[in-house]
Amino acid sequence: MARPVLLGLLPLLALLPLPPPSRPQPGTAEGTAALAGRVLSALEGAASFLQERLPEVNLDGVVGFQVLEVQLRGVQEAWAAKPLLQPLSLRAGQLANKLTTLLRSSIPYLQLRDPEYLRAFQPSIQPGFWKLPRAWTRTNASLVYAVLEAQDSFSEDSSDACLAQLLGTRPAHAQPCALSDFCADLMTKPSCSGYSLSHQLLFFLWARMRGCTRGLFSHTQHYIDVFCANMMDQNRRAEALGHAFATQDLFMENIMFCGLSGFADFYKLRWLEVILSWQKPQEGCFGAPAPGIQAGPPAPEHQQPLLRRVRRREKQFTDGCSCHSTSTAVAALGGFLYILAEQPRVGGKPPPSTGKPLLQQPIRAHHPHRAAPEAWGFTPATPPAFLP
């Protein structure tokens, strides 16, 4: 009697929806390919935005694409010999070639828009300036400041002057790695937050790119350790706020700079997913949401120190696209792609806090001599592709 009943159920079973196909798991070759494909698609969209608006994009908007071009070359090389990933290697190489052409074409437009700014910071968009980390470390929570300064001591002029002095572009024909007392004090000032903090890191990151190793720069890794520990803390706060729109640009800038400094724990899968969700699908850019689209919760008033921003030559388009946000986004996404190519597996946890007192004194008075700068000073660690 059971047989007719089962036969009667067969038509009903045929109407039931099929279970969704299993998604490739991160950490497997298939999962790596699927995830990398999504990131490359996002980056291809951003490159199309750059191509379409090249005459209007400013230098800050170009820098991130210069970093991305270097990251794509690293990805192309890492995956070229892996059969399953060779198509992705080819895509990465094609995108890198496209960016090489676009970046070269951007120079005349930047010269017309702001020749003085280009003269000061052109090294940052020249081939060979940006170098990728060769080893990885993680942030140390014991280096997070106990308190933040009450007032922002940075200005666009002072930050730019110190960065240009470091690059050797101001005054004209100066030597790189110059350091005035004013800039030494400003760029090592403790308890900074927001864009002031990220520009302190940028100063020492550029010192590393320029090969500066003497005097204060012999302790570059110490300052990078401190600044990225605090930038990680700020990113965690931004996440706790639900990624309020006002925090998004800084969130991506922190990942860009600290990722280039070799901190693997900035590459979290959930952070990759949220950045991908911020891309404007039609334009390919990043920036303010379209009218009528929820921009995320507002940032609480007590979190404003996190959002203090050095005034910059921002270029905001009428459709909400931001040159700076798109620049930081593509370099952050390129970093995710690069670490995925370096070690395509998921796992590992950040080291627990040591419980040591948080820094409250000027950090310049409390640093040990660090590893040789020519070795990049990174603390070797097994580089998980993404950390929780």
C-alpha cells in the first residue's frame, strides 16, 4: 500500500523549490576564485569610473589607483602558475595594464588642475614609489591611547608641508628625508585621531617608501605599530556604530594605509563585504548614497573626535561620487586581493591584549630600537588571508 502513496507524492515533491547551490567555501581554491572574482569586478567598475571622469579627477583620487596597479601586478604574478586561478591572473594583468595607461594620461589633467599640488606630491603617483609588504604582523591592542587629544592640532597646510619636505619636493630641488623639528613633533604627537592619525602614519609609510632610515626614521616601525593599533581601534568603533556614512572614508583609508604597512588583521572578510556594499553599482565609484538611499546611522556626538578631518582638496561629483573615497576604496580592495593571493586561507585570531597600560605619555620618549629598515621591519607572522 505504501507504493501508491509514494507515487502520489512525487508530483508534489517536484513542485518544491530546490535547495540553493552550495557556495564555495573561503579558504578553498574555488572559494578563493569566487571571492577574487567579485573583488575584481568591483575594481573593474571603479576603473571605468576613473576612465570616464579622468579630466576631473584630482591627485588624491589618482593615488589609490596607483597603489592598486602595484597590487594587481602582485596578484597577477602570484596566480599565474595556478591553473584554477590563471583566468583571474589574466584579468588582474589586463586591469593593471588599463590603469597604467590611465595613470599616465592623468598627468596633463593634474598639471592643469593644480600644478603646485602635483609638483609637491607627484612622487606618490610615479611607478616604483609604492612597495607591497613582504611579511605580515598584527596590531597590538596595548598600544591604543587611553585618551584622545581634545583639539585637532593638524591643518592641511602643516600636513602637506611636512609630507612635501619628506619627499624632497619643497623647496624645489631639496633632498628627500628632510625633517624639521616642527614636523618631527607634529608627526609623532601622541593621542591624535581621525585623519590626523592617518596622516601621521602616511608620513612614516612614505618615509619607508622613500628609503629614509636615519635619525627619527630609524624608529619608523615603532610609530607604525602605534598608529595602526589606534587606527584598528577606530575602525572597530566605526563598525560598532554600524558604519555611519561619516566614518566610511576614514575606515577605508585606515585599511589602505595599515594594509600597506603589513598589518594582516585589517583584512577581515566582513569588512571586505561591507566595503563592496558601498560601491555605487551604476557609476562604479564610492561616495555619498543616492537620494532616498539610507546612508547608515548618524555618528553619535561623542564619537566626533574619530571623524575630525584634515581639510583636503576633495572632488565630489553631483551624483555623490567622491574621488577620495573611491581612491581609498580601490586600494583597500586591492589589498584584500593581494593578501588573498599571498595566502588564500581563512583562519587565525589576533593576539590577545597583553593587559599593559595604555600609552599616555609622548611616544617618542618610549621606543626601543627596531629592526633594520631595509628588511621593512615587519614582525614575521603566518599571514591568514582574512582575520575575524
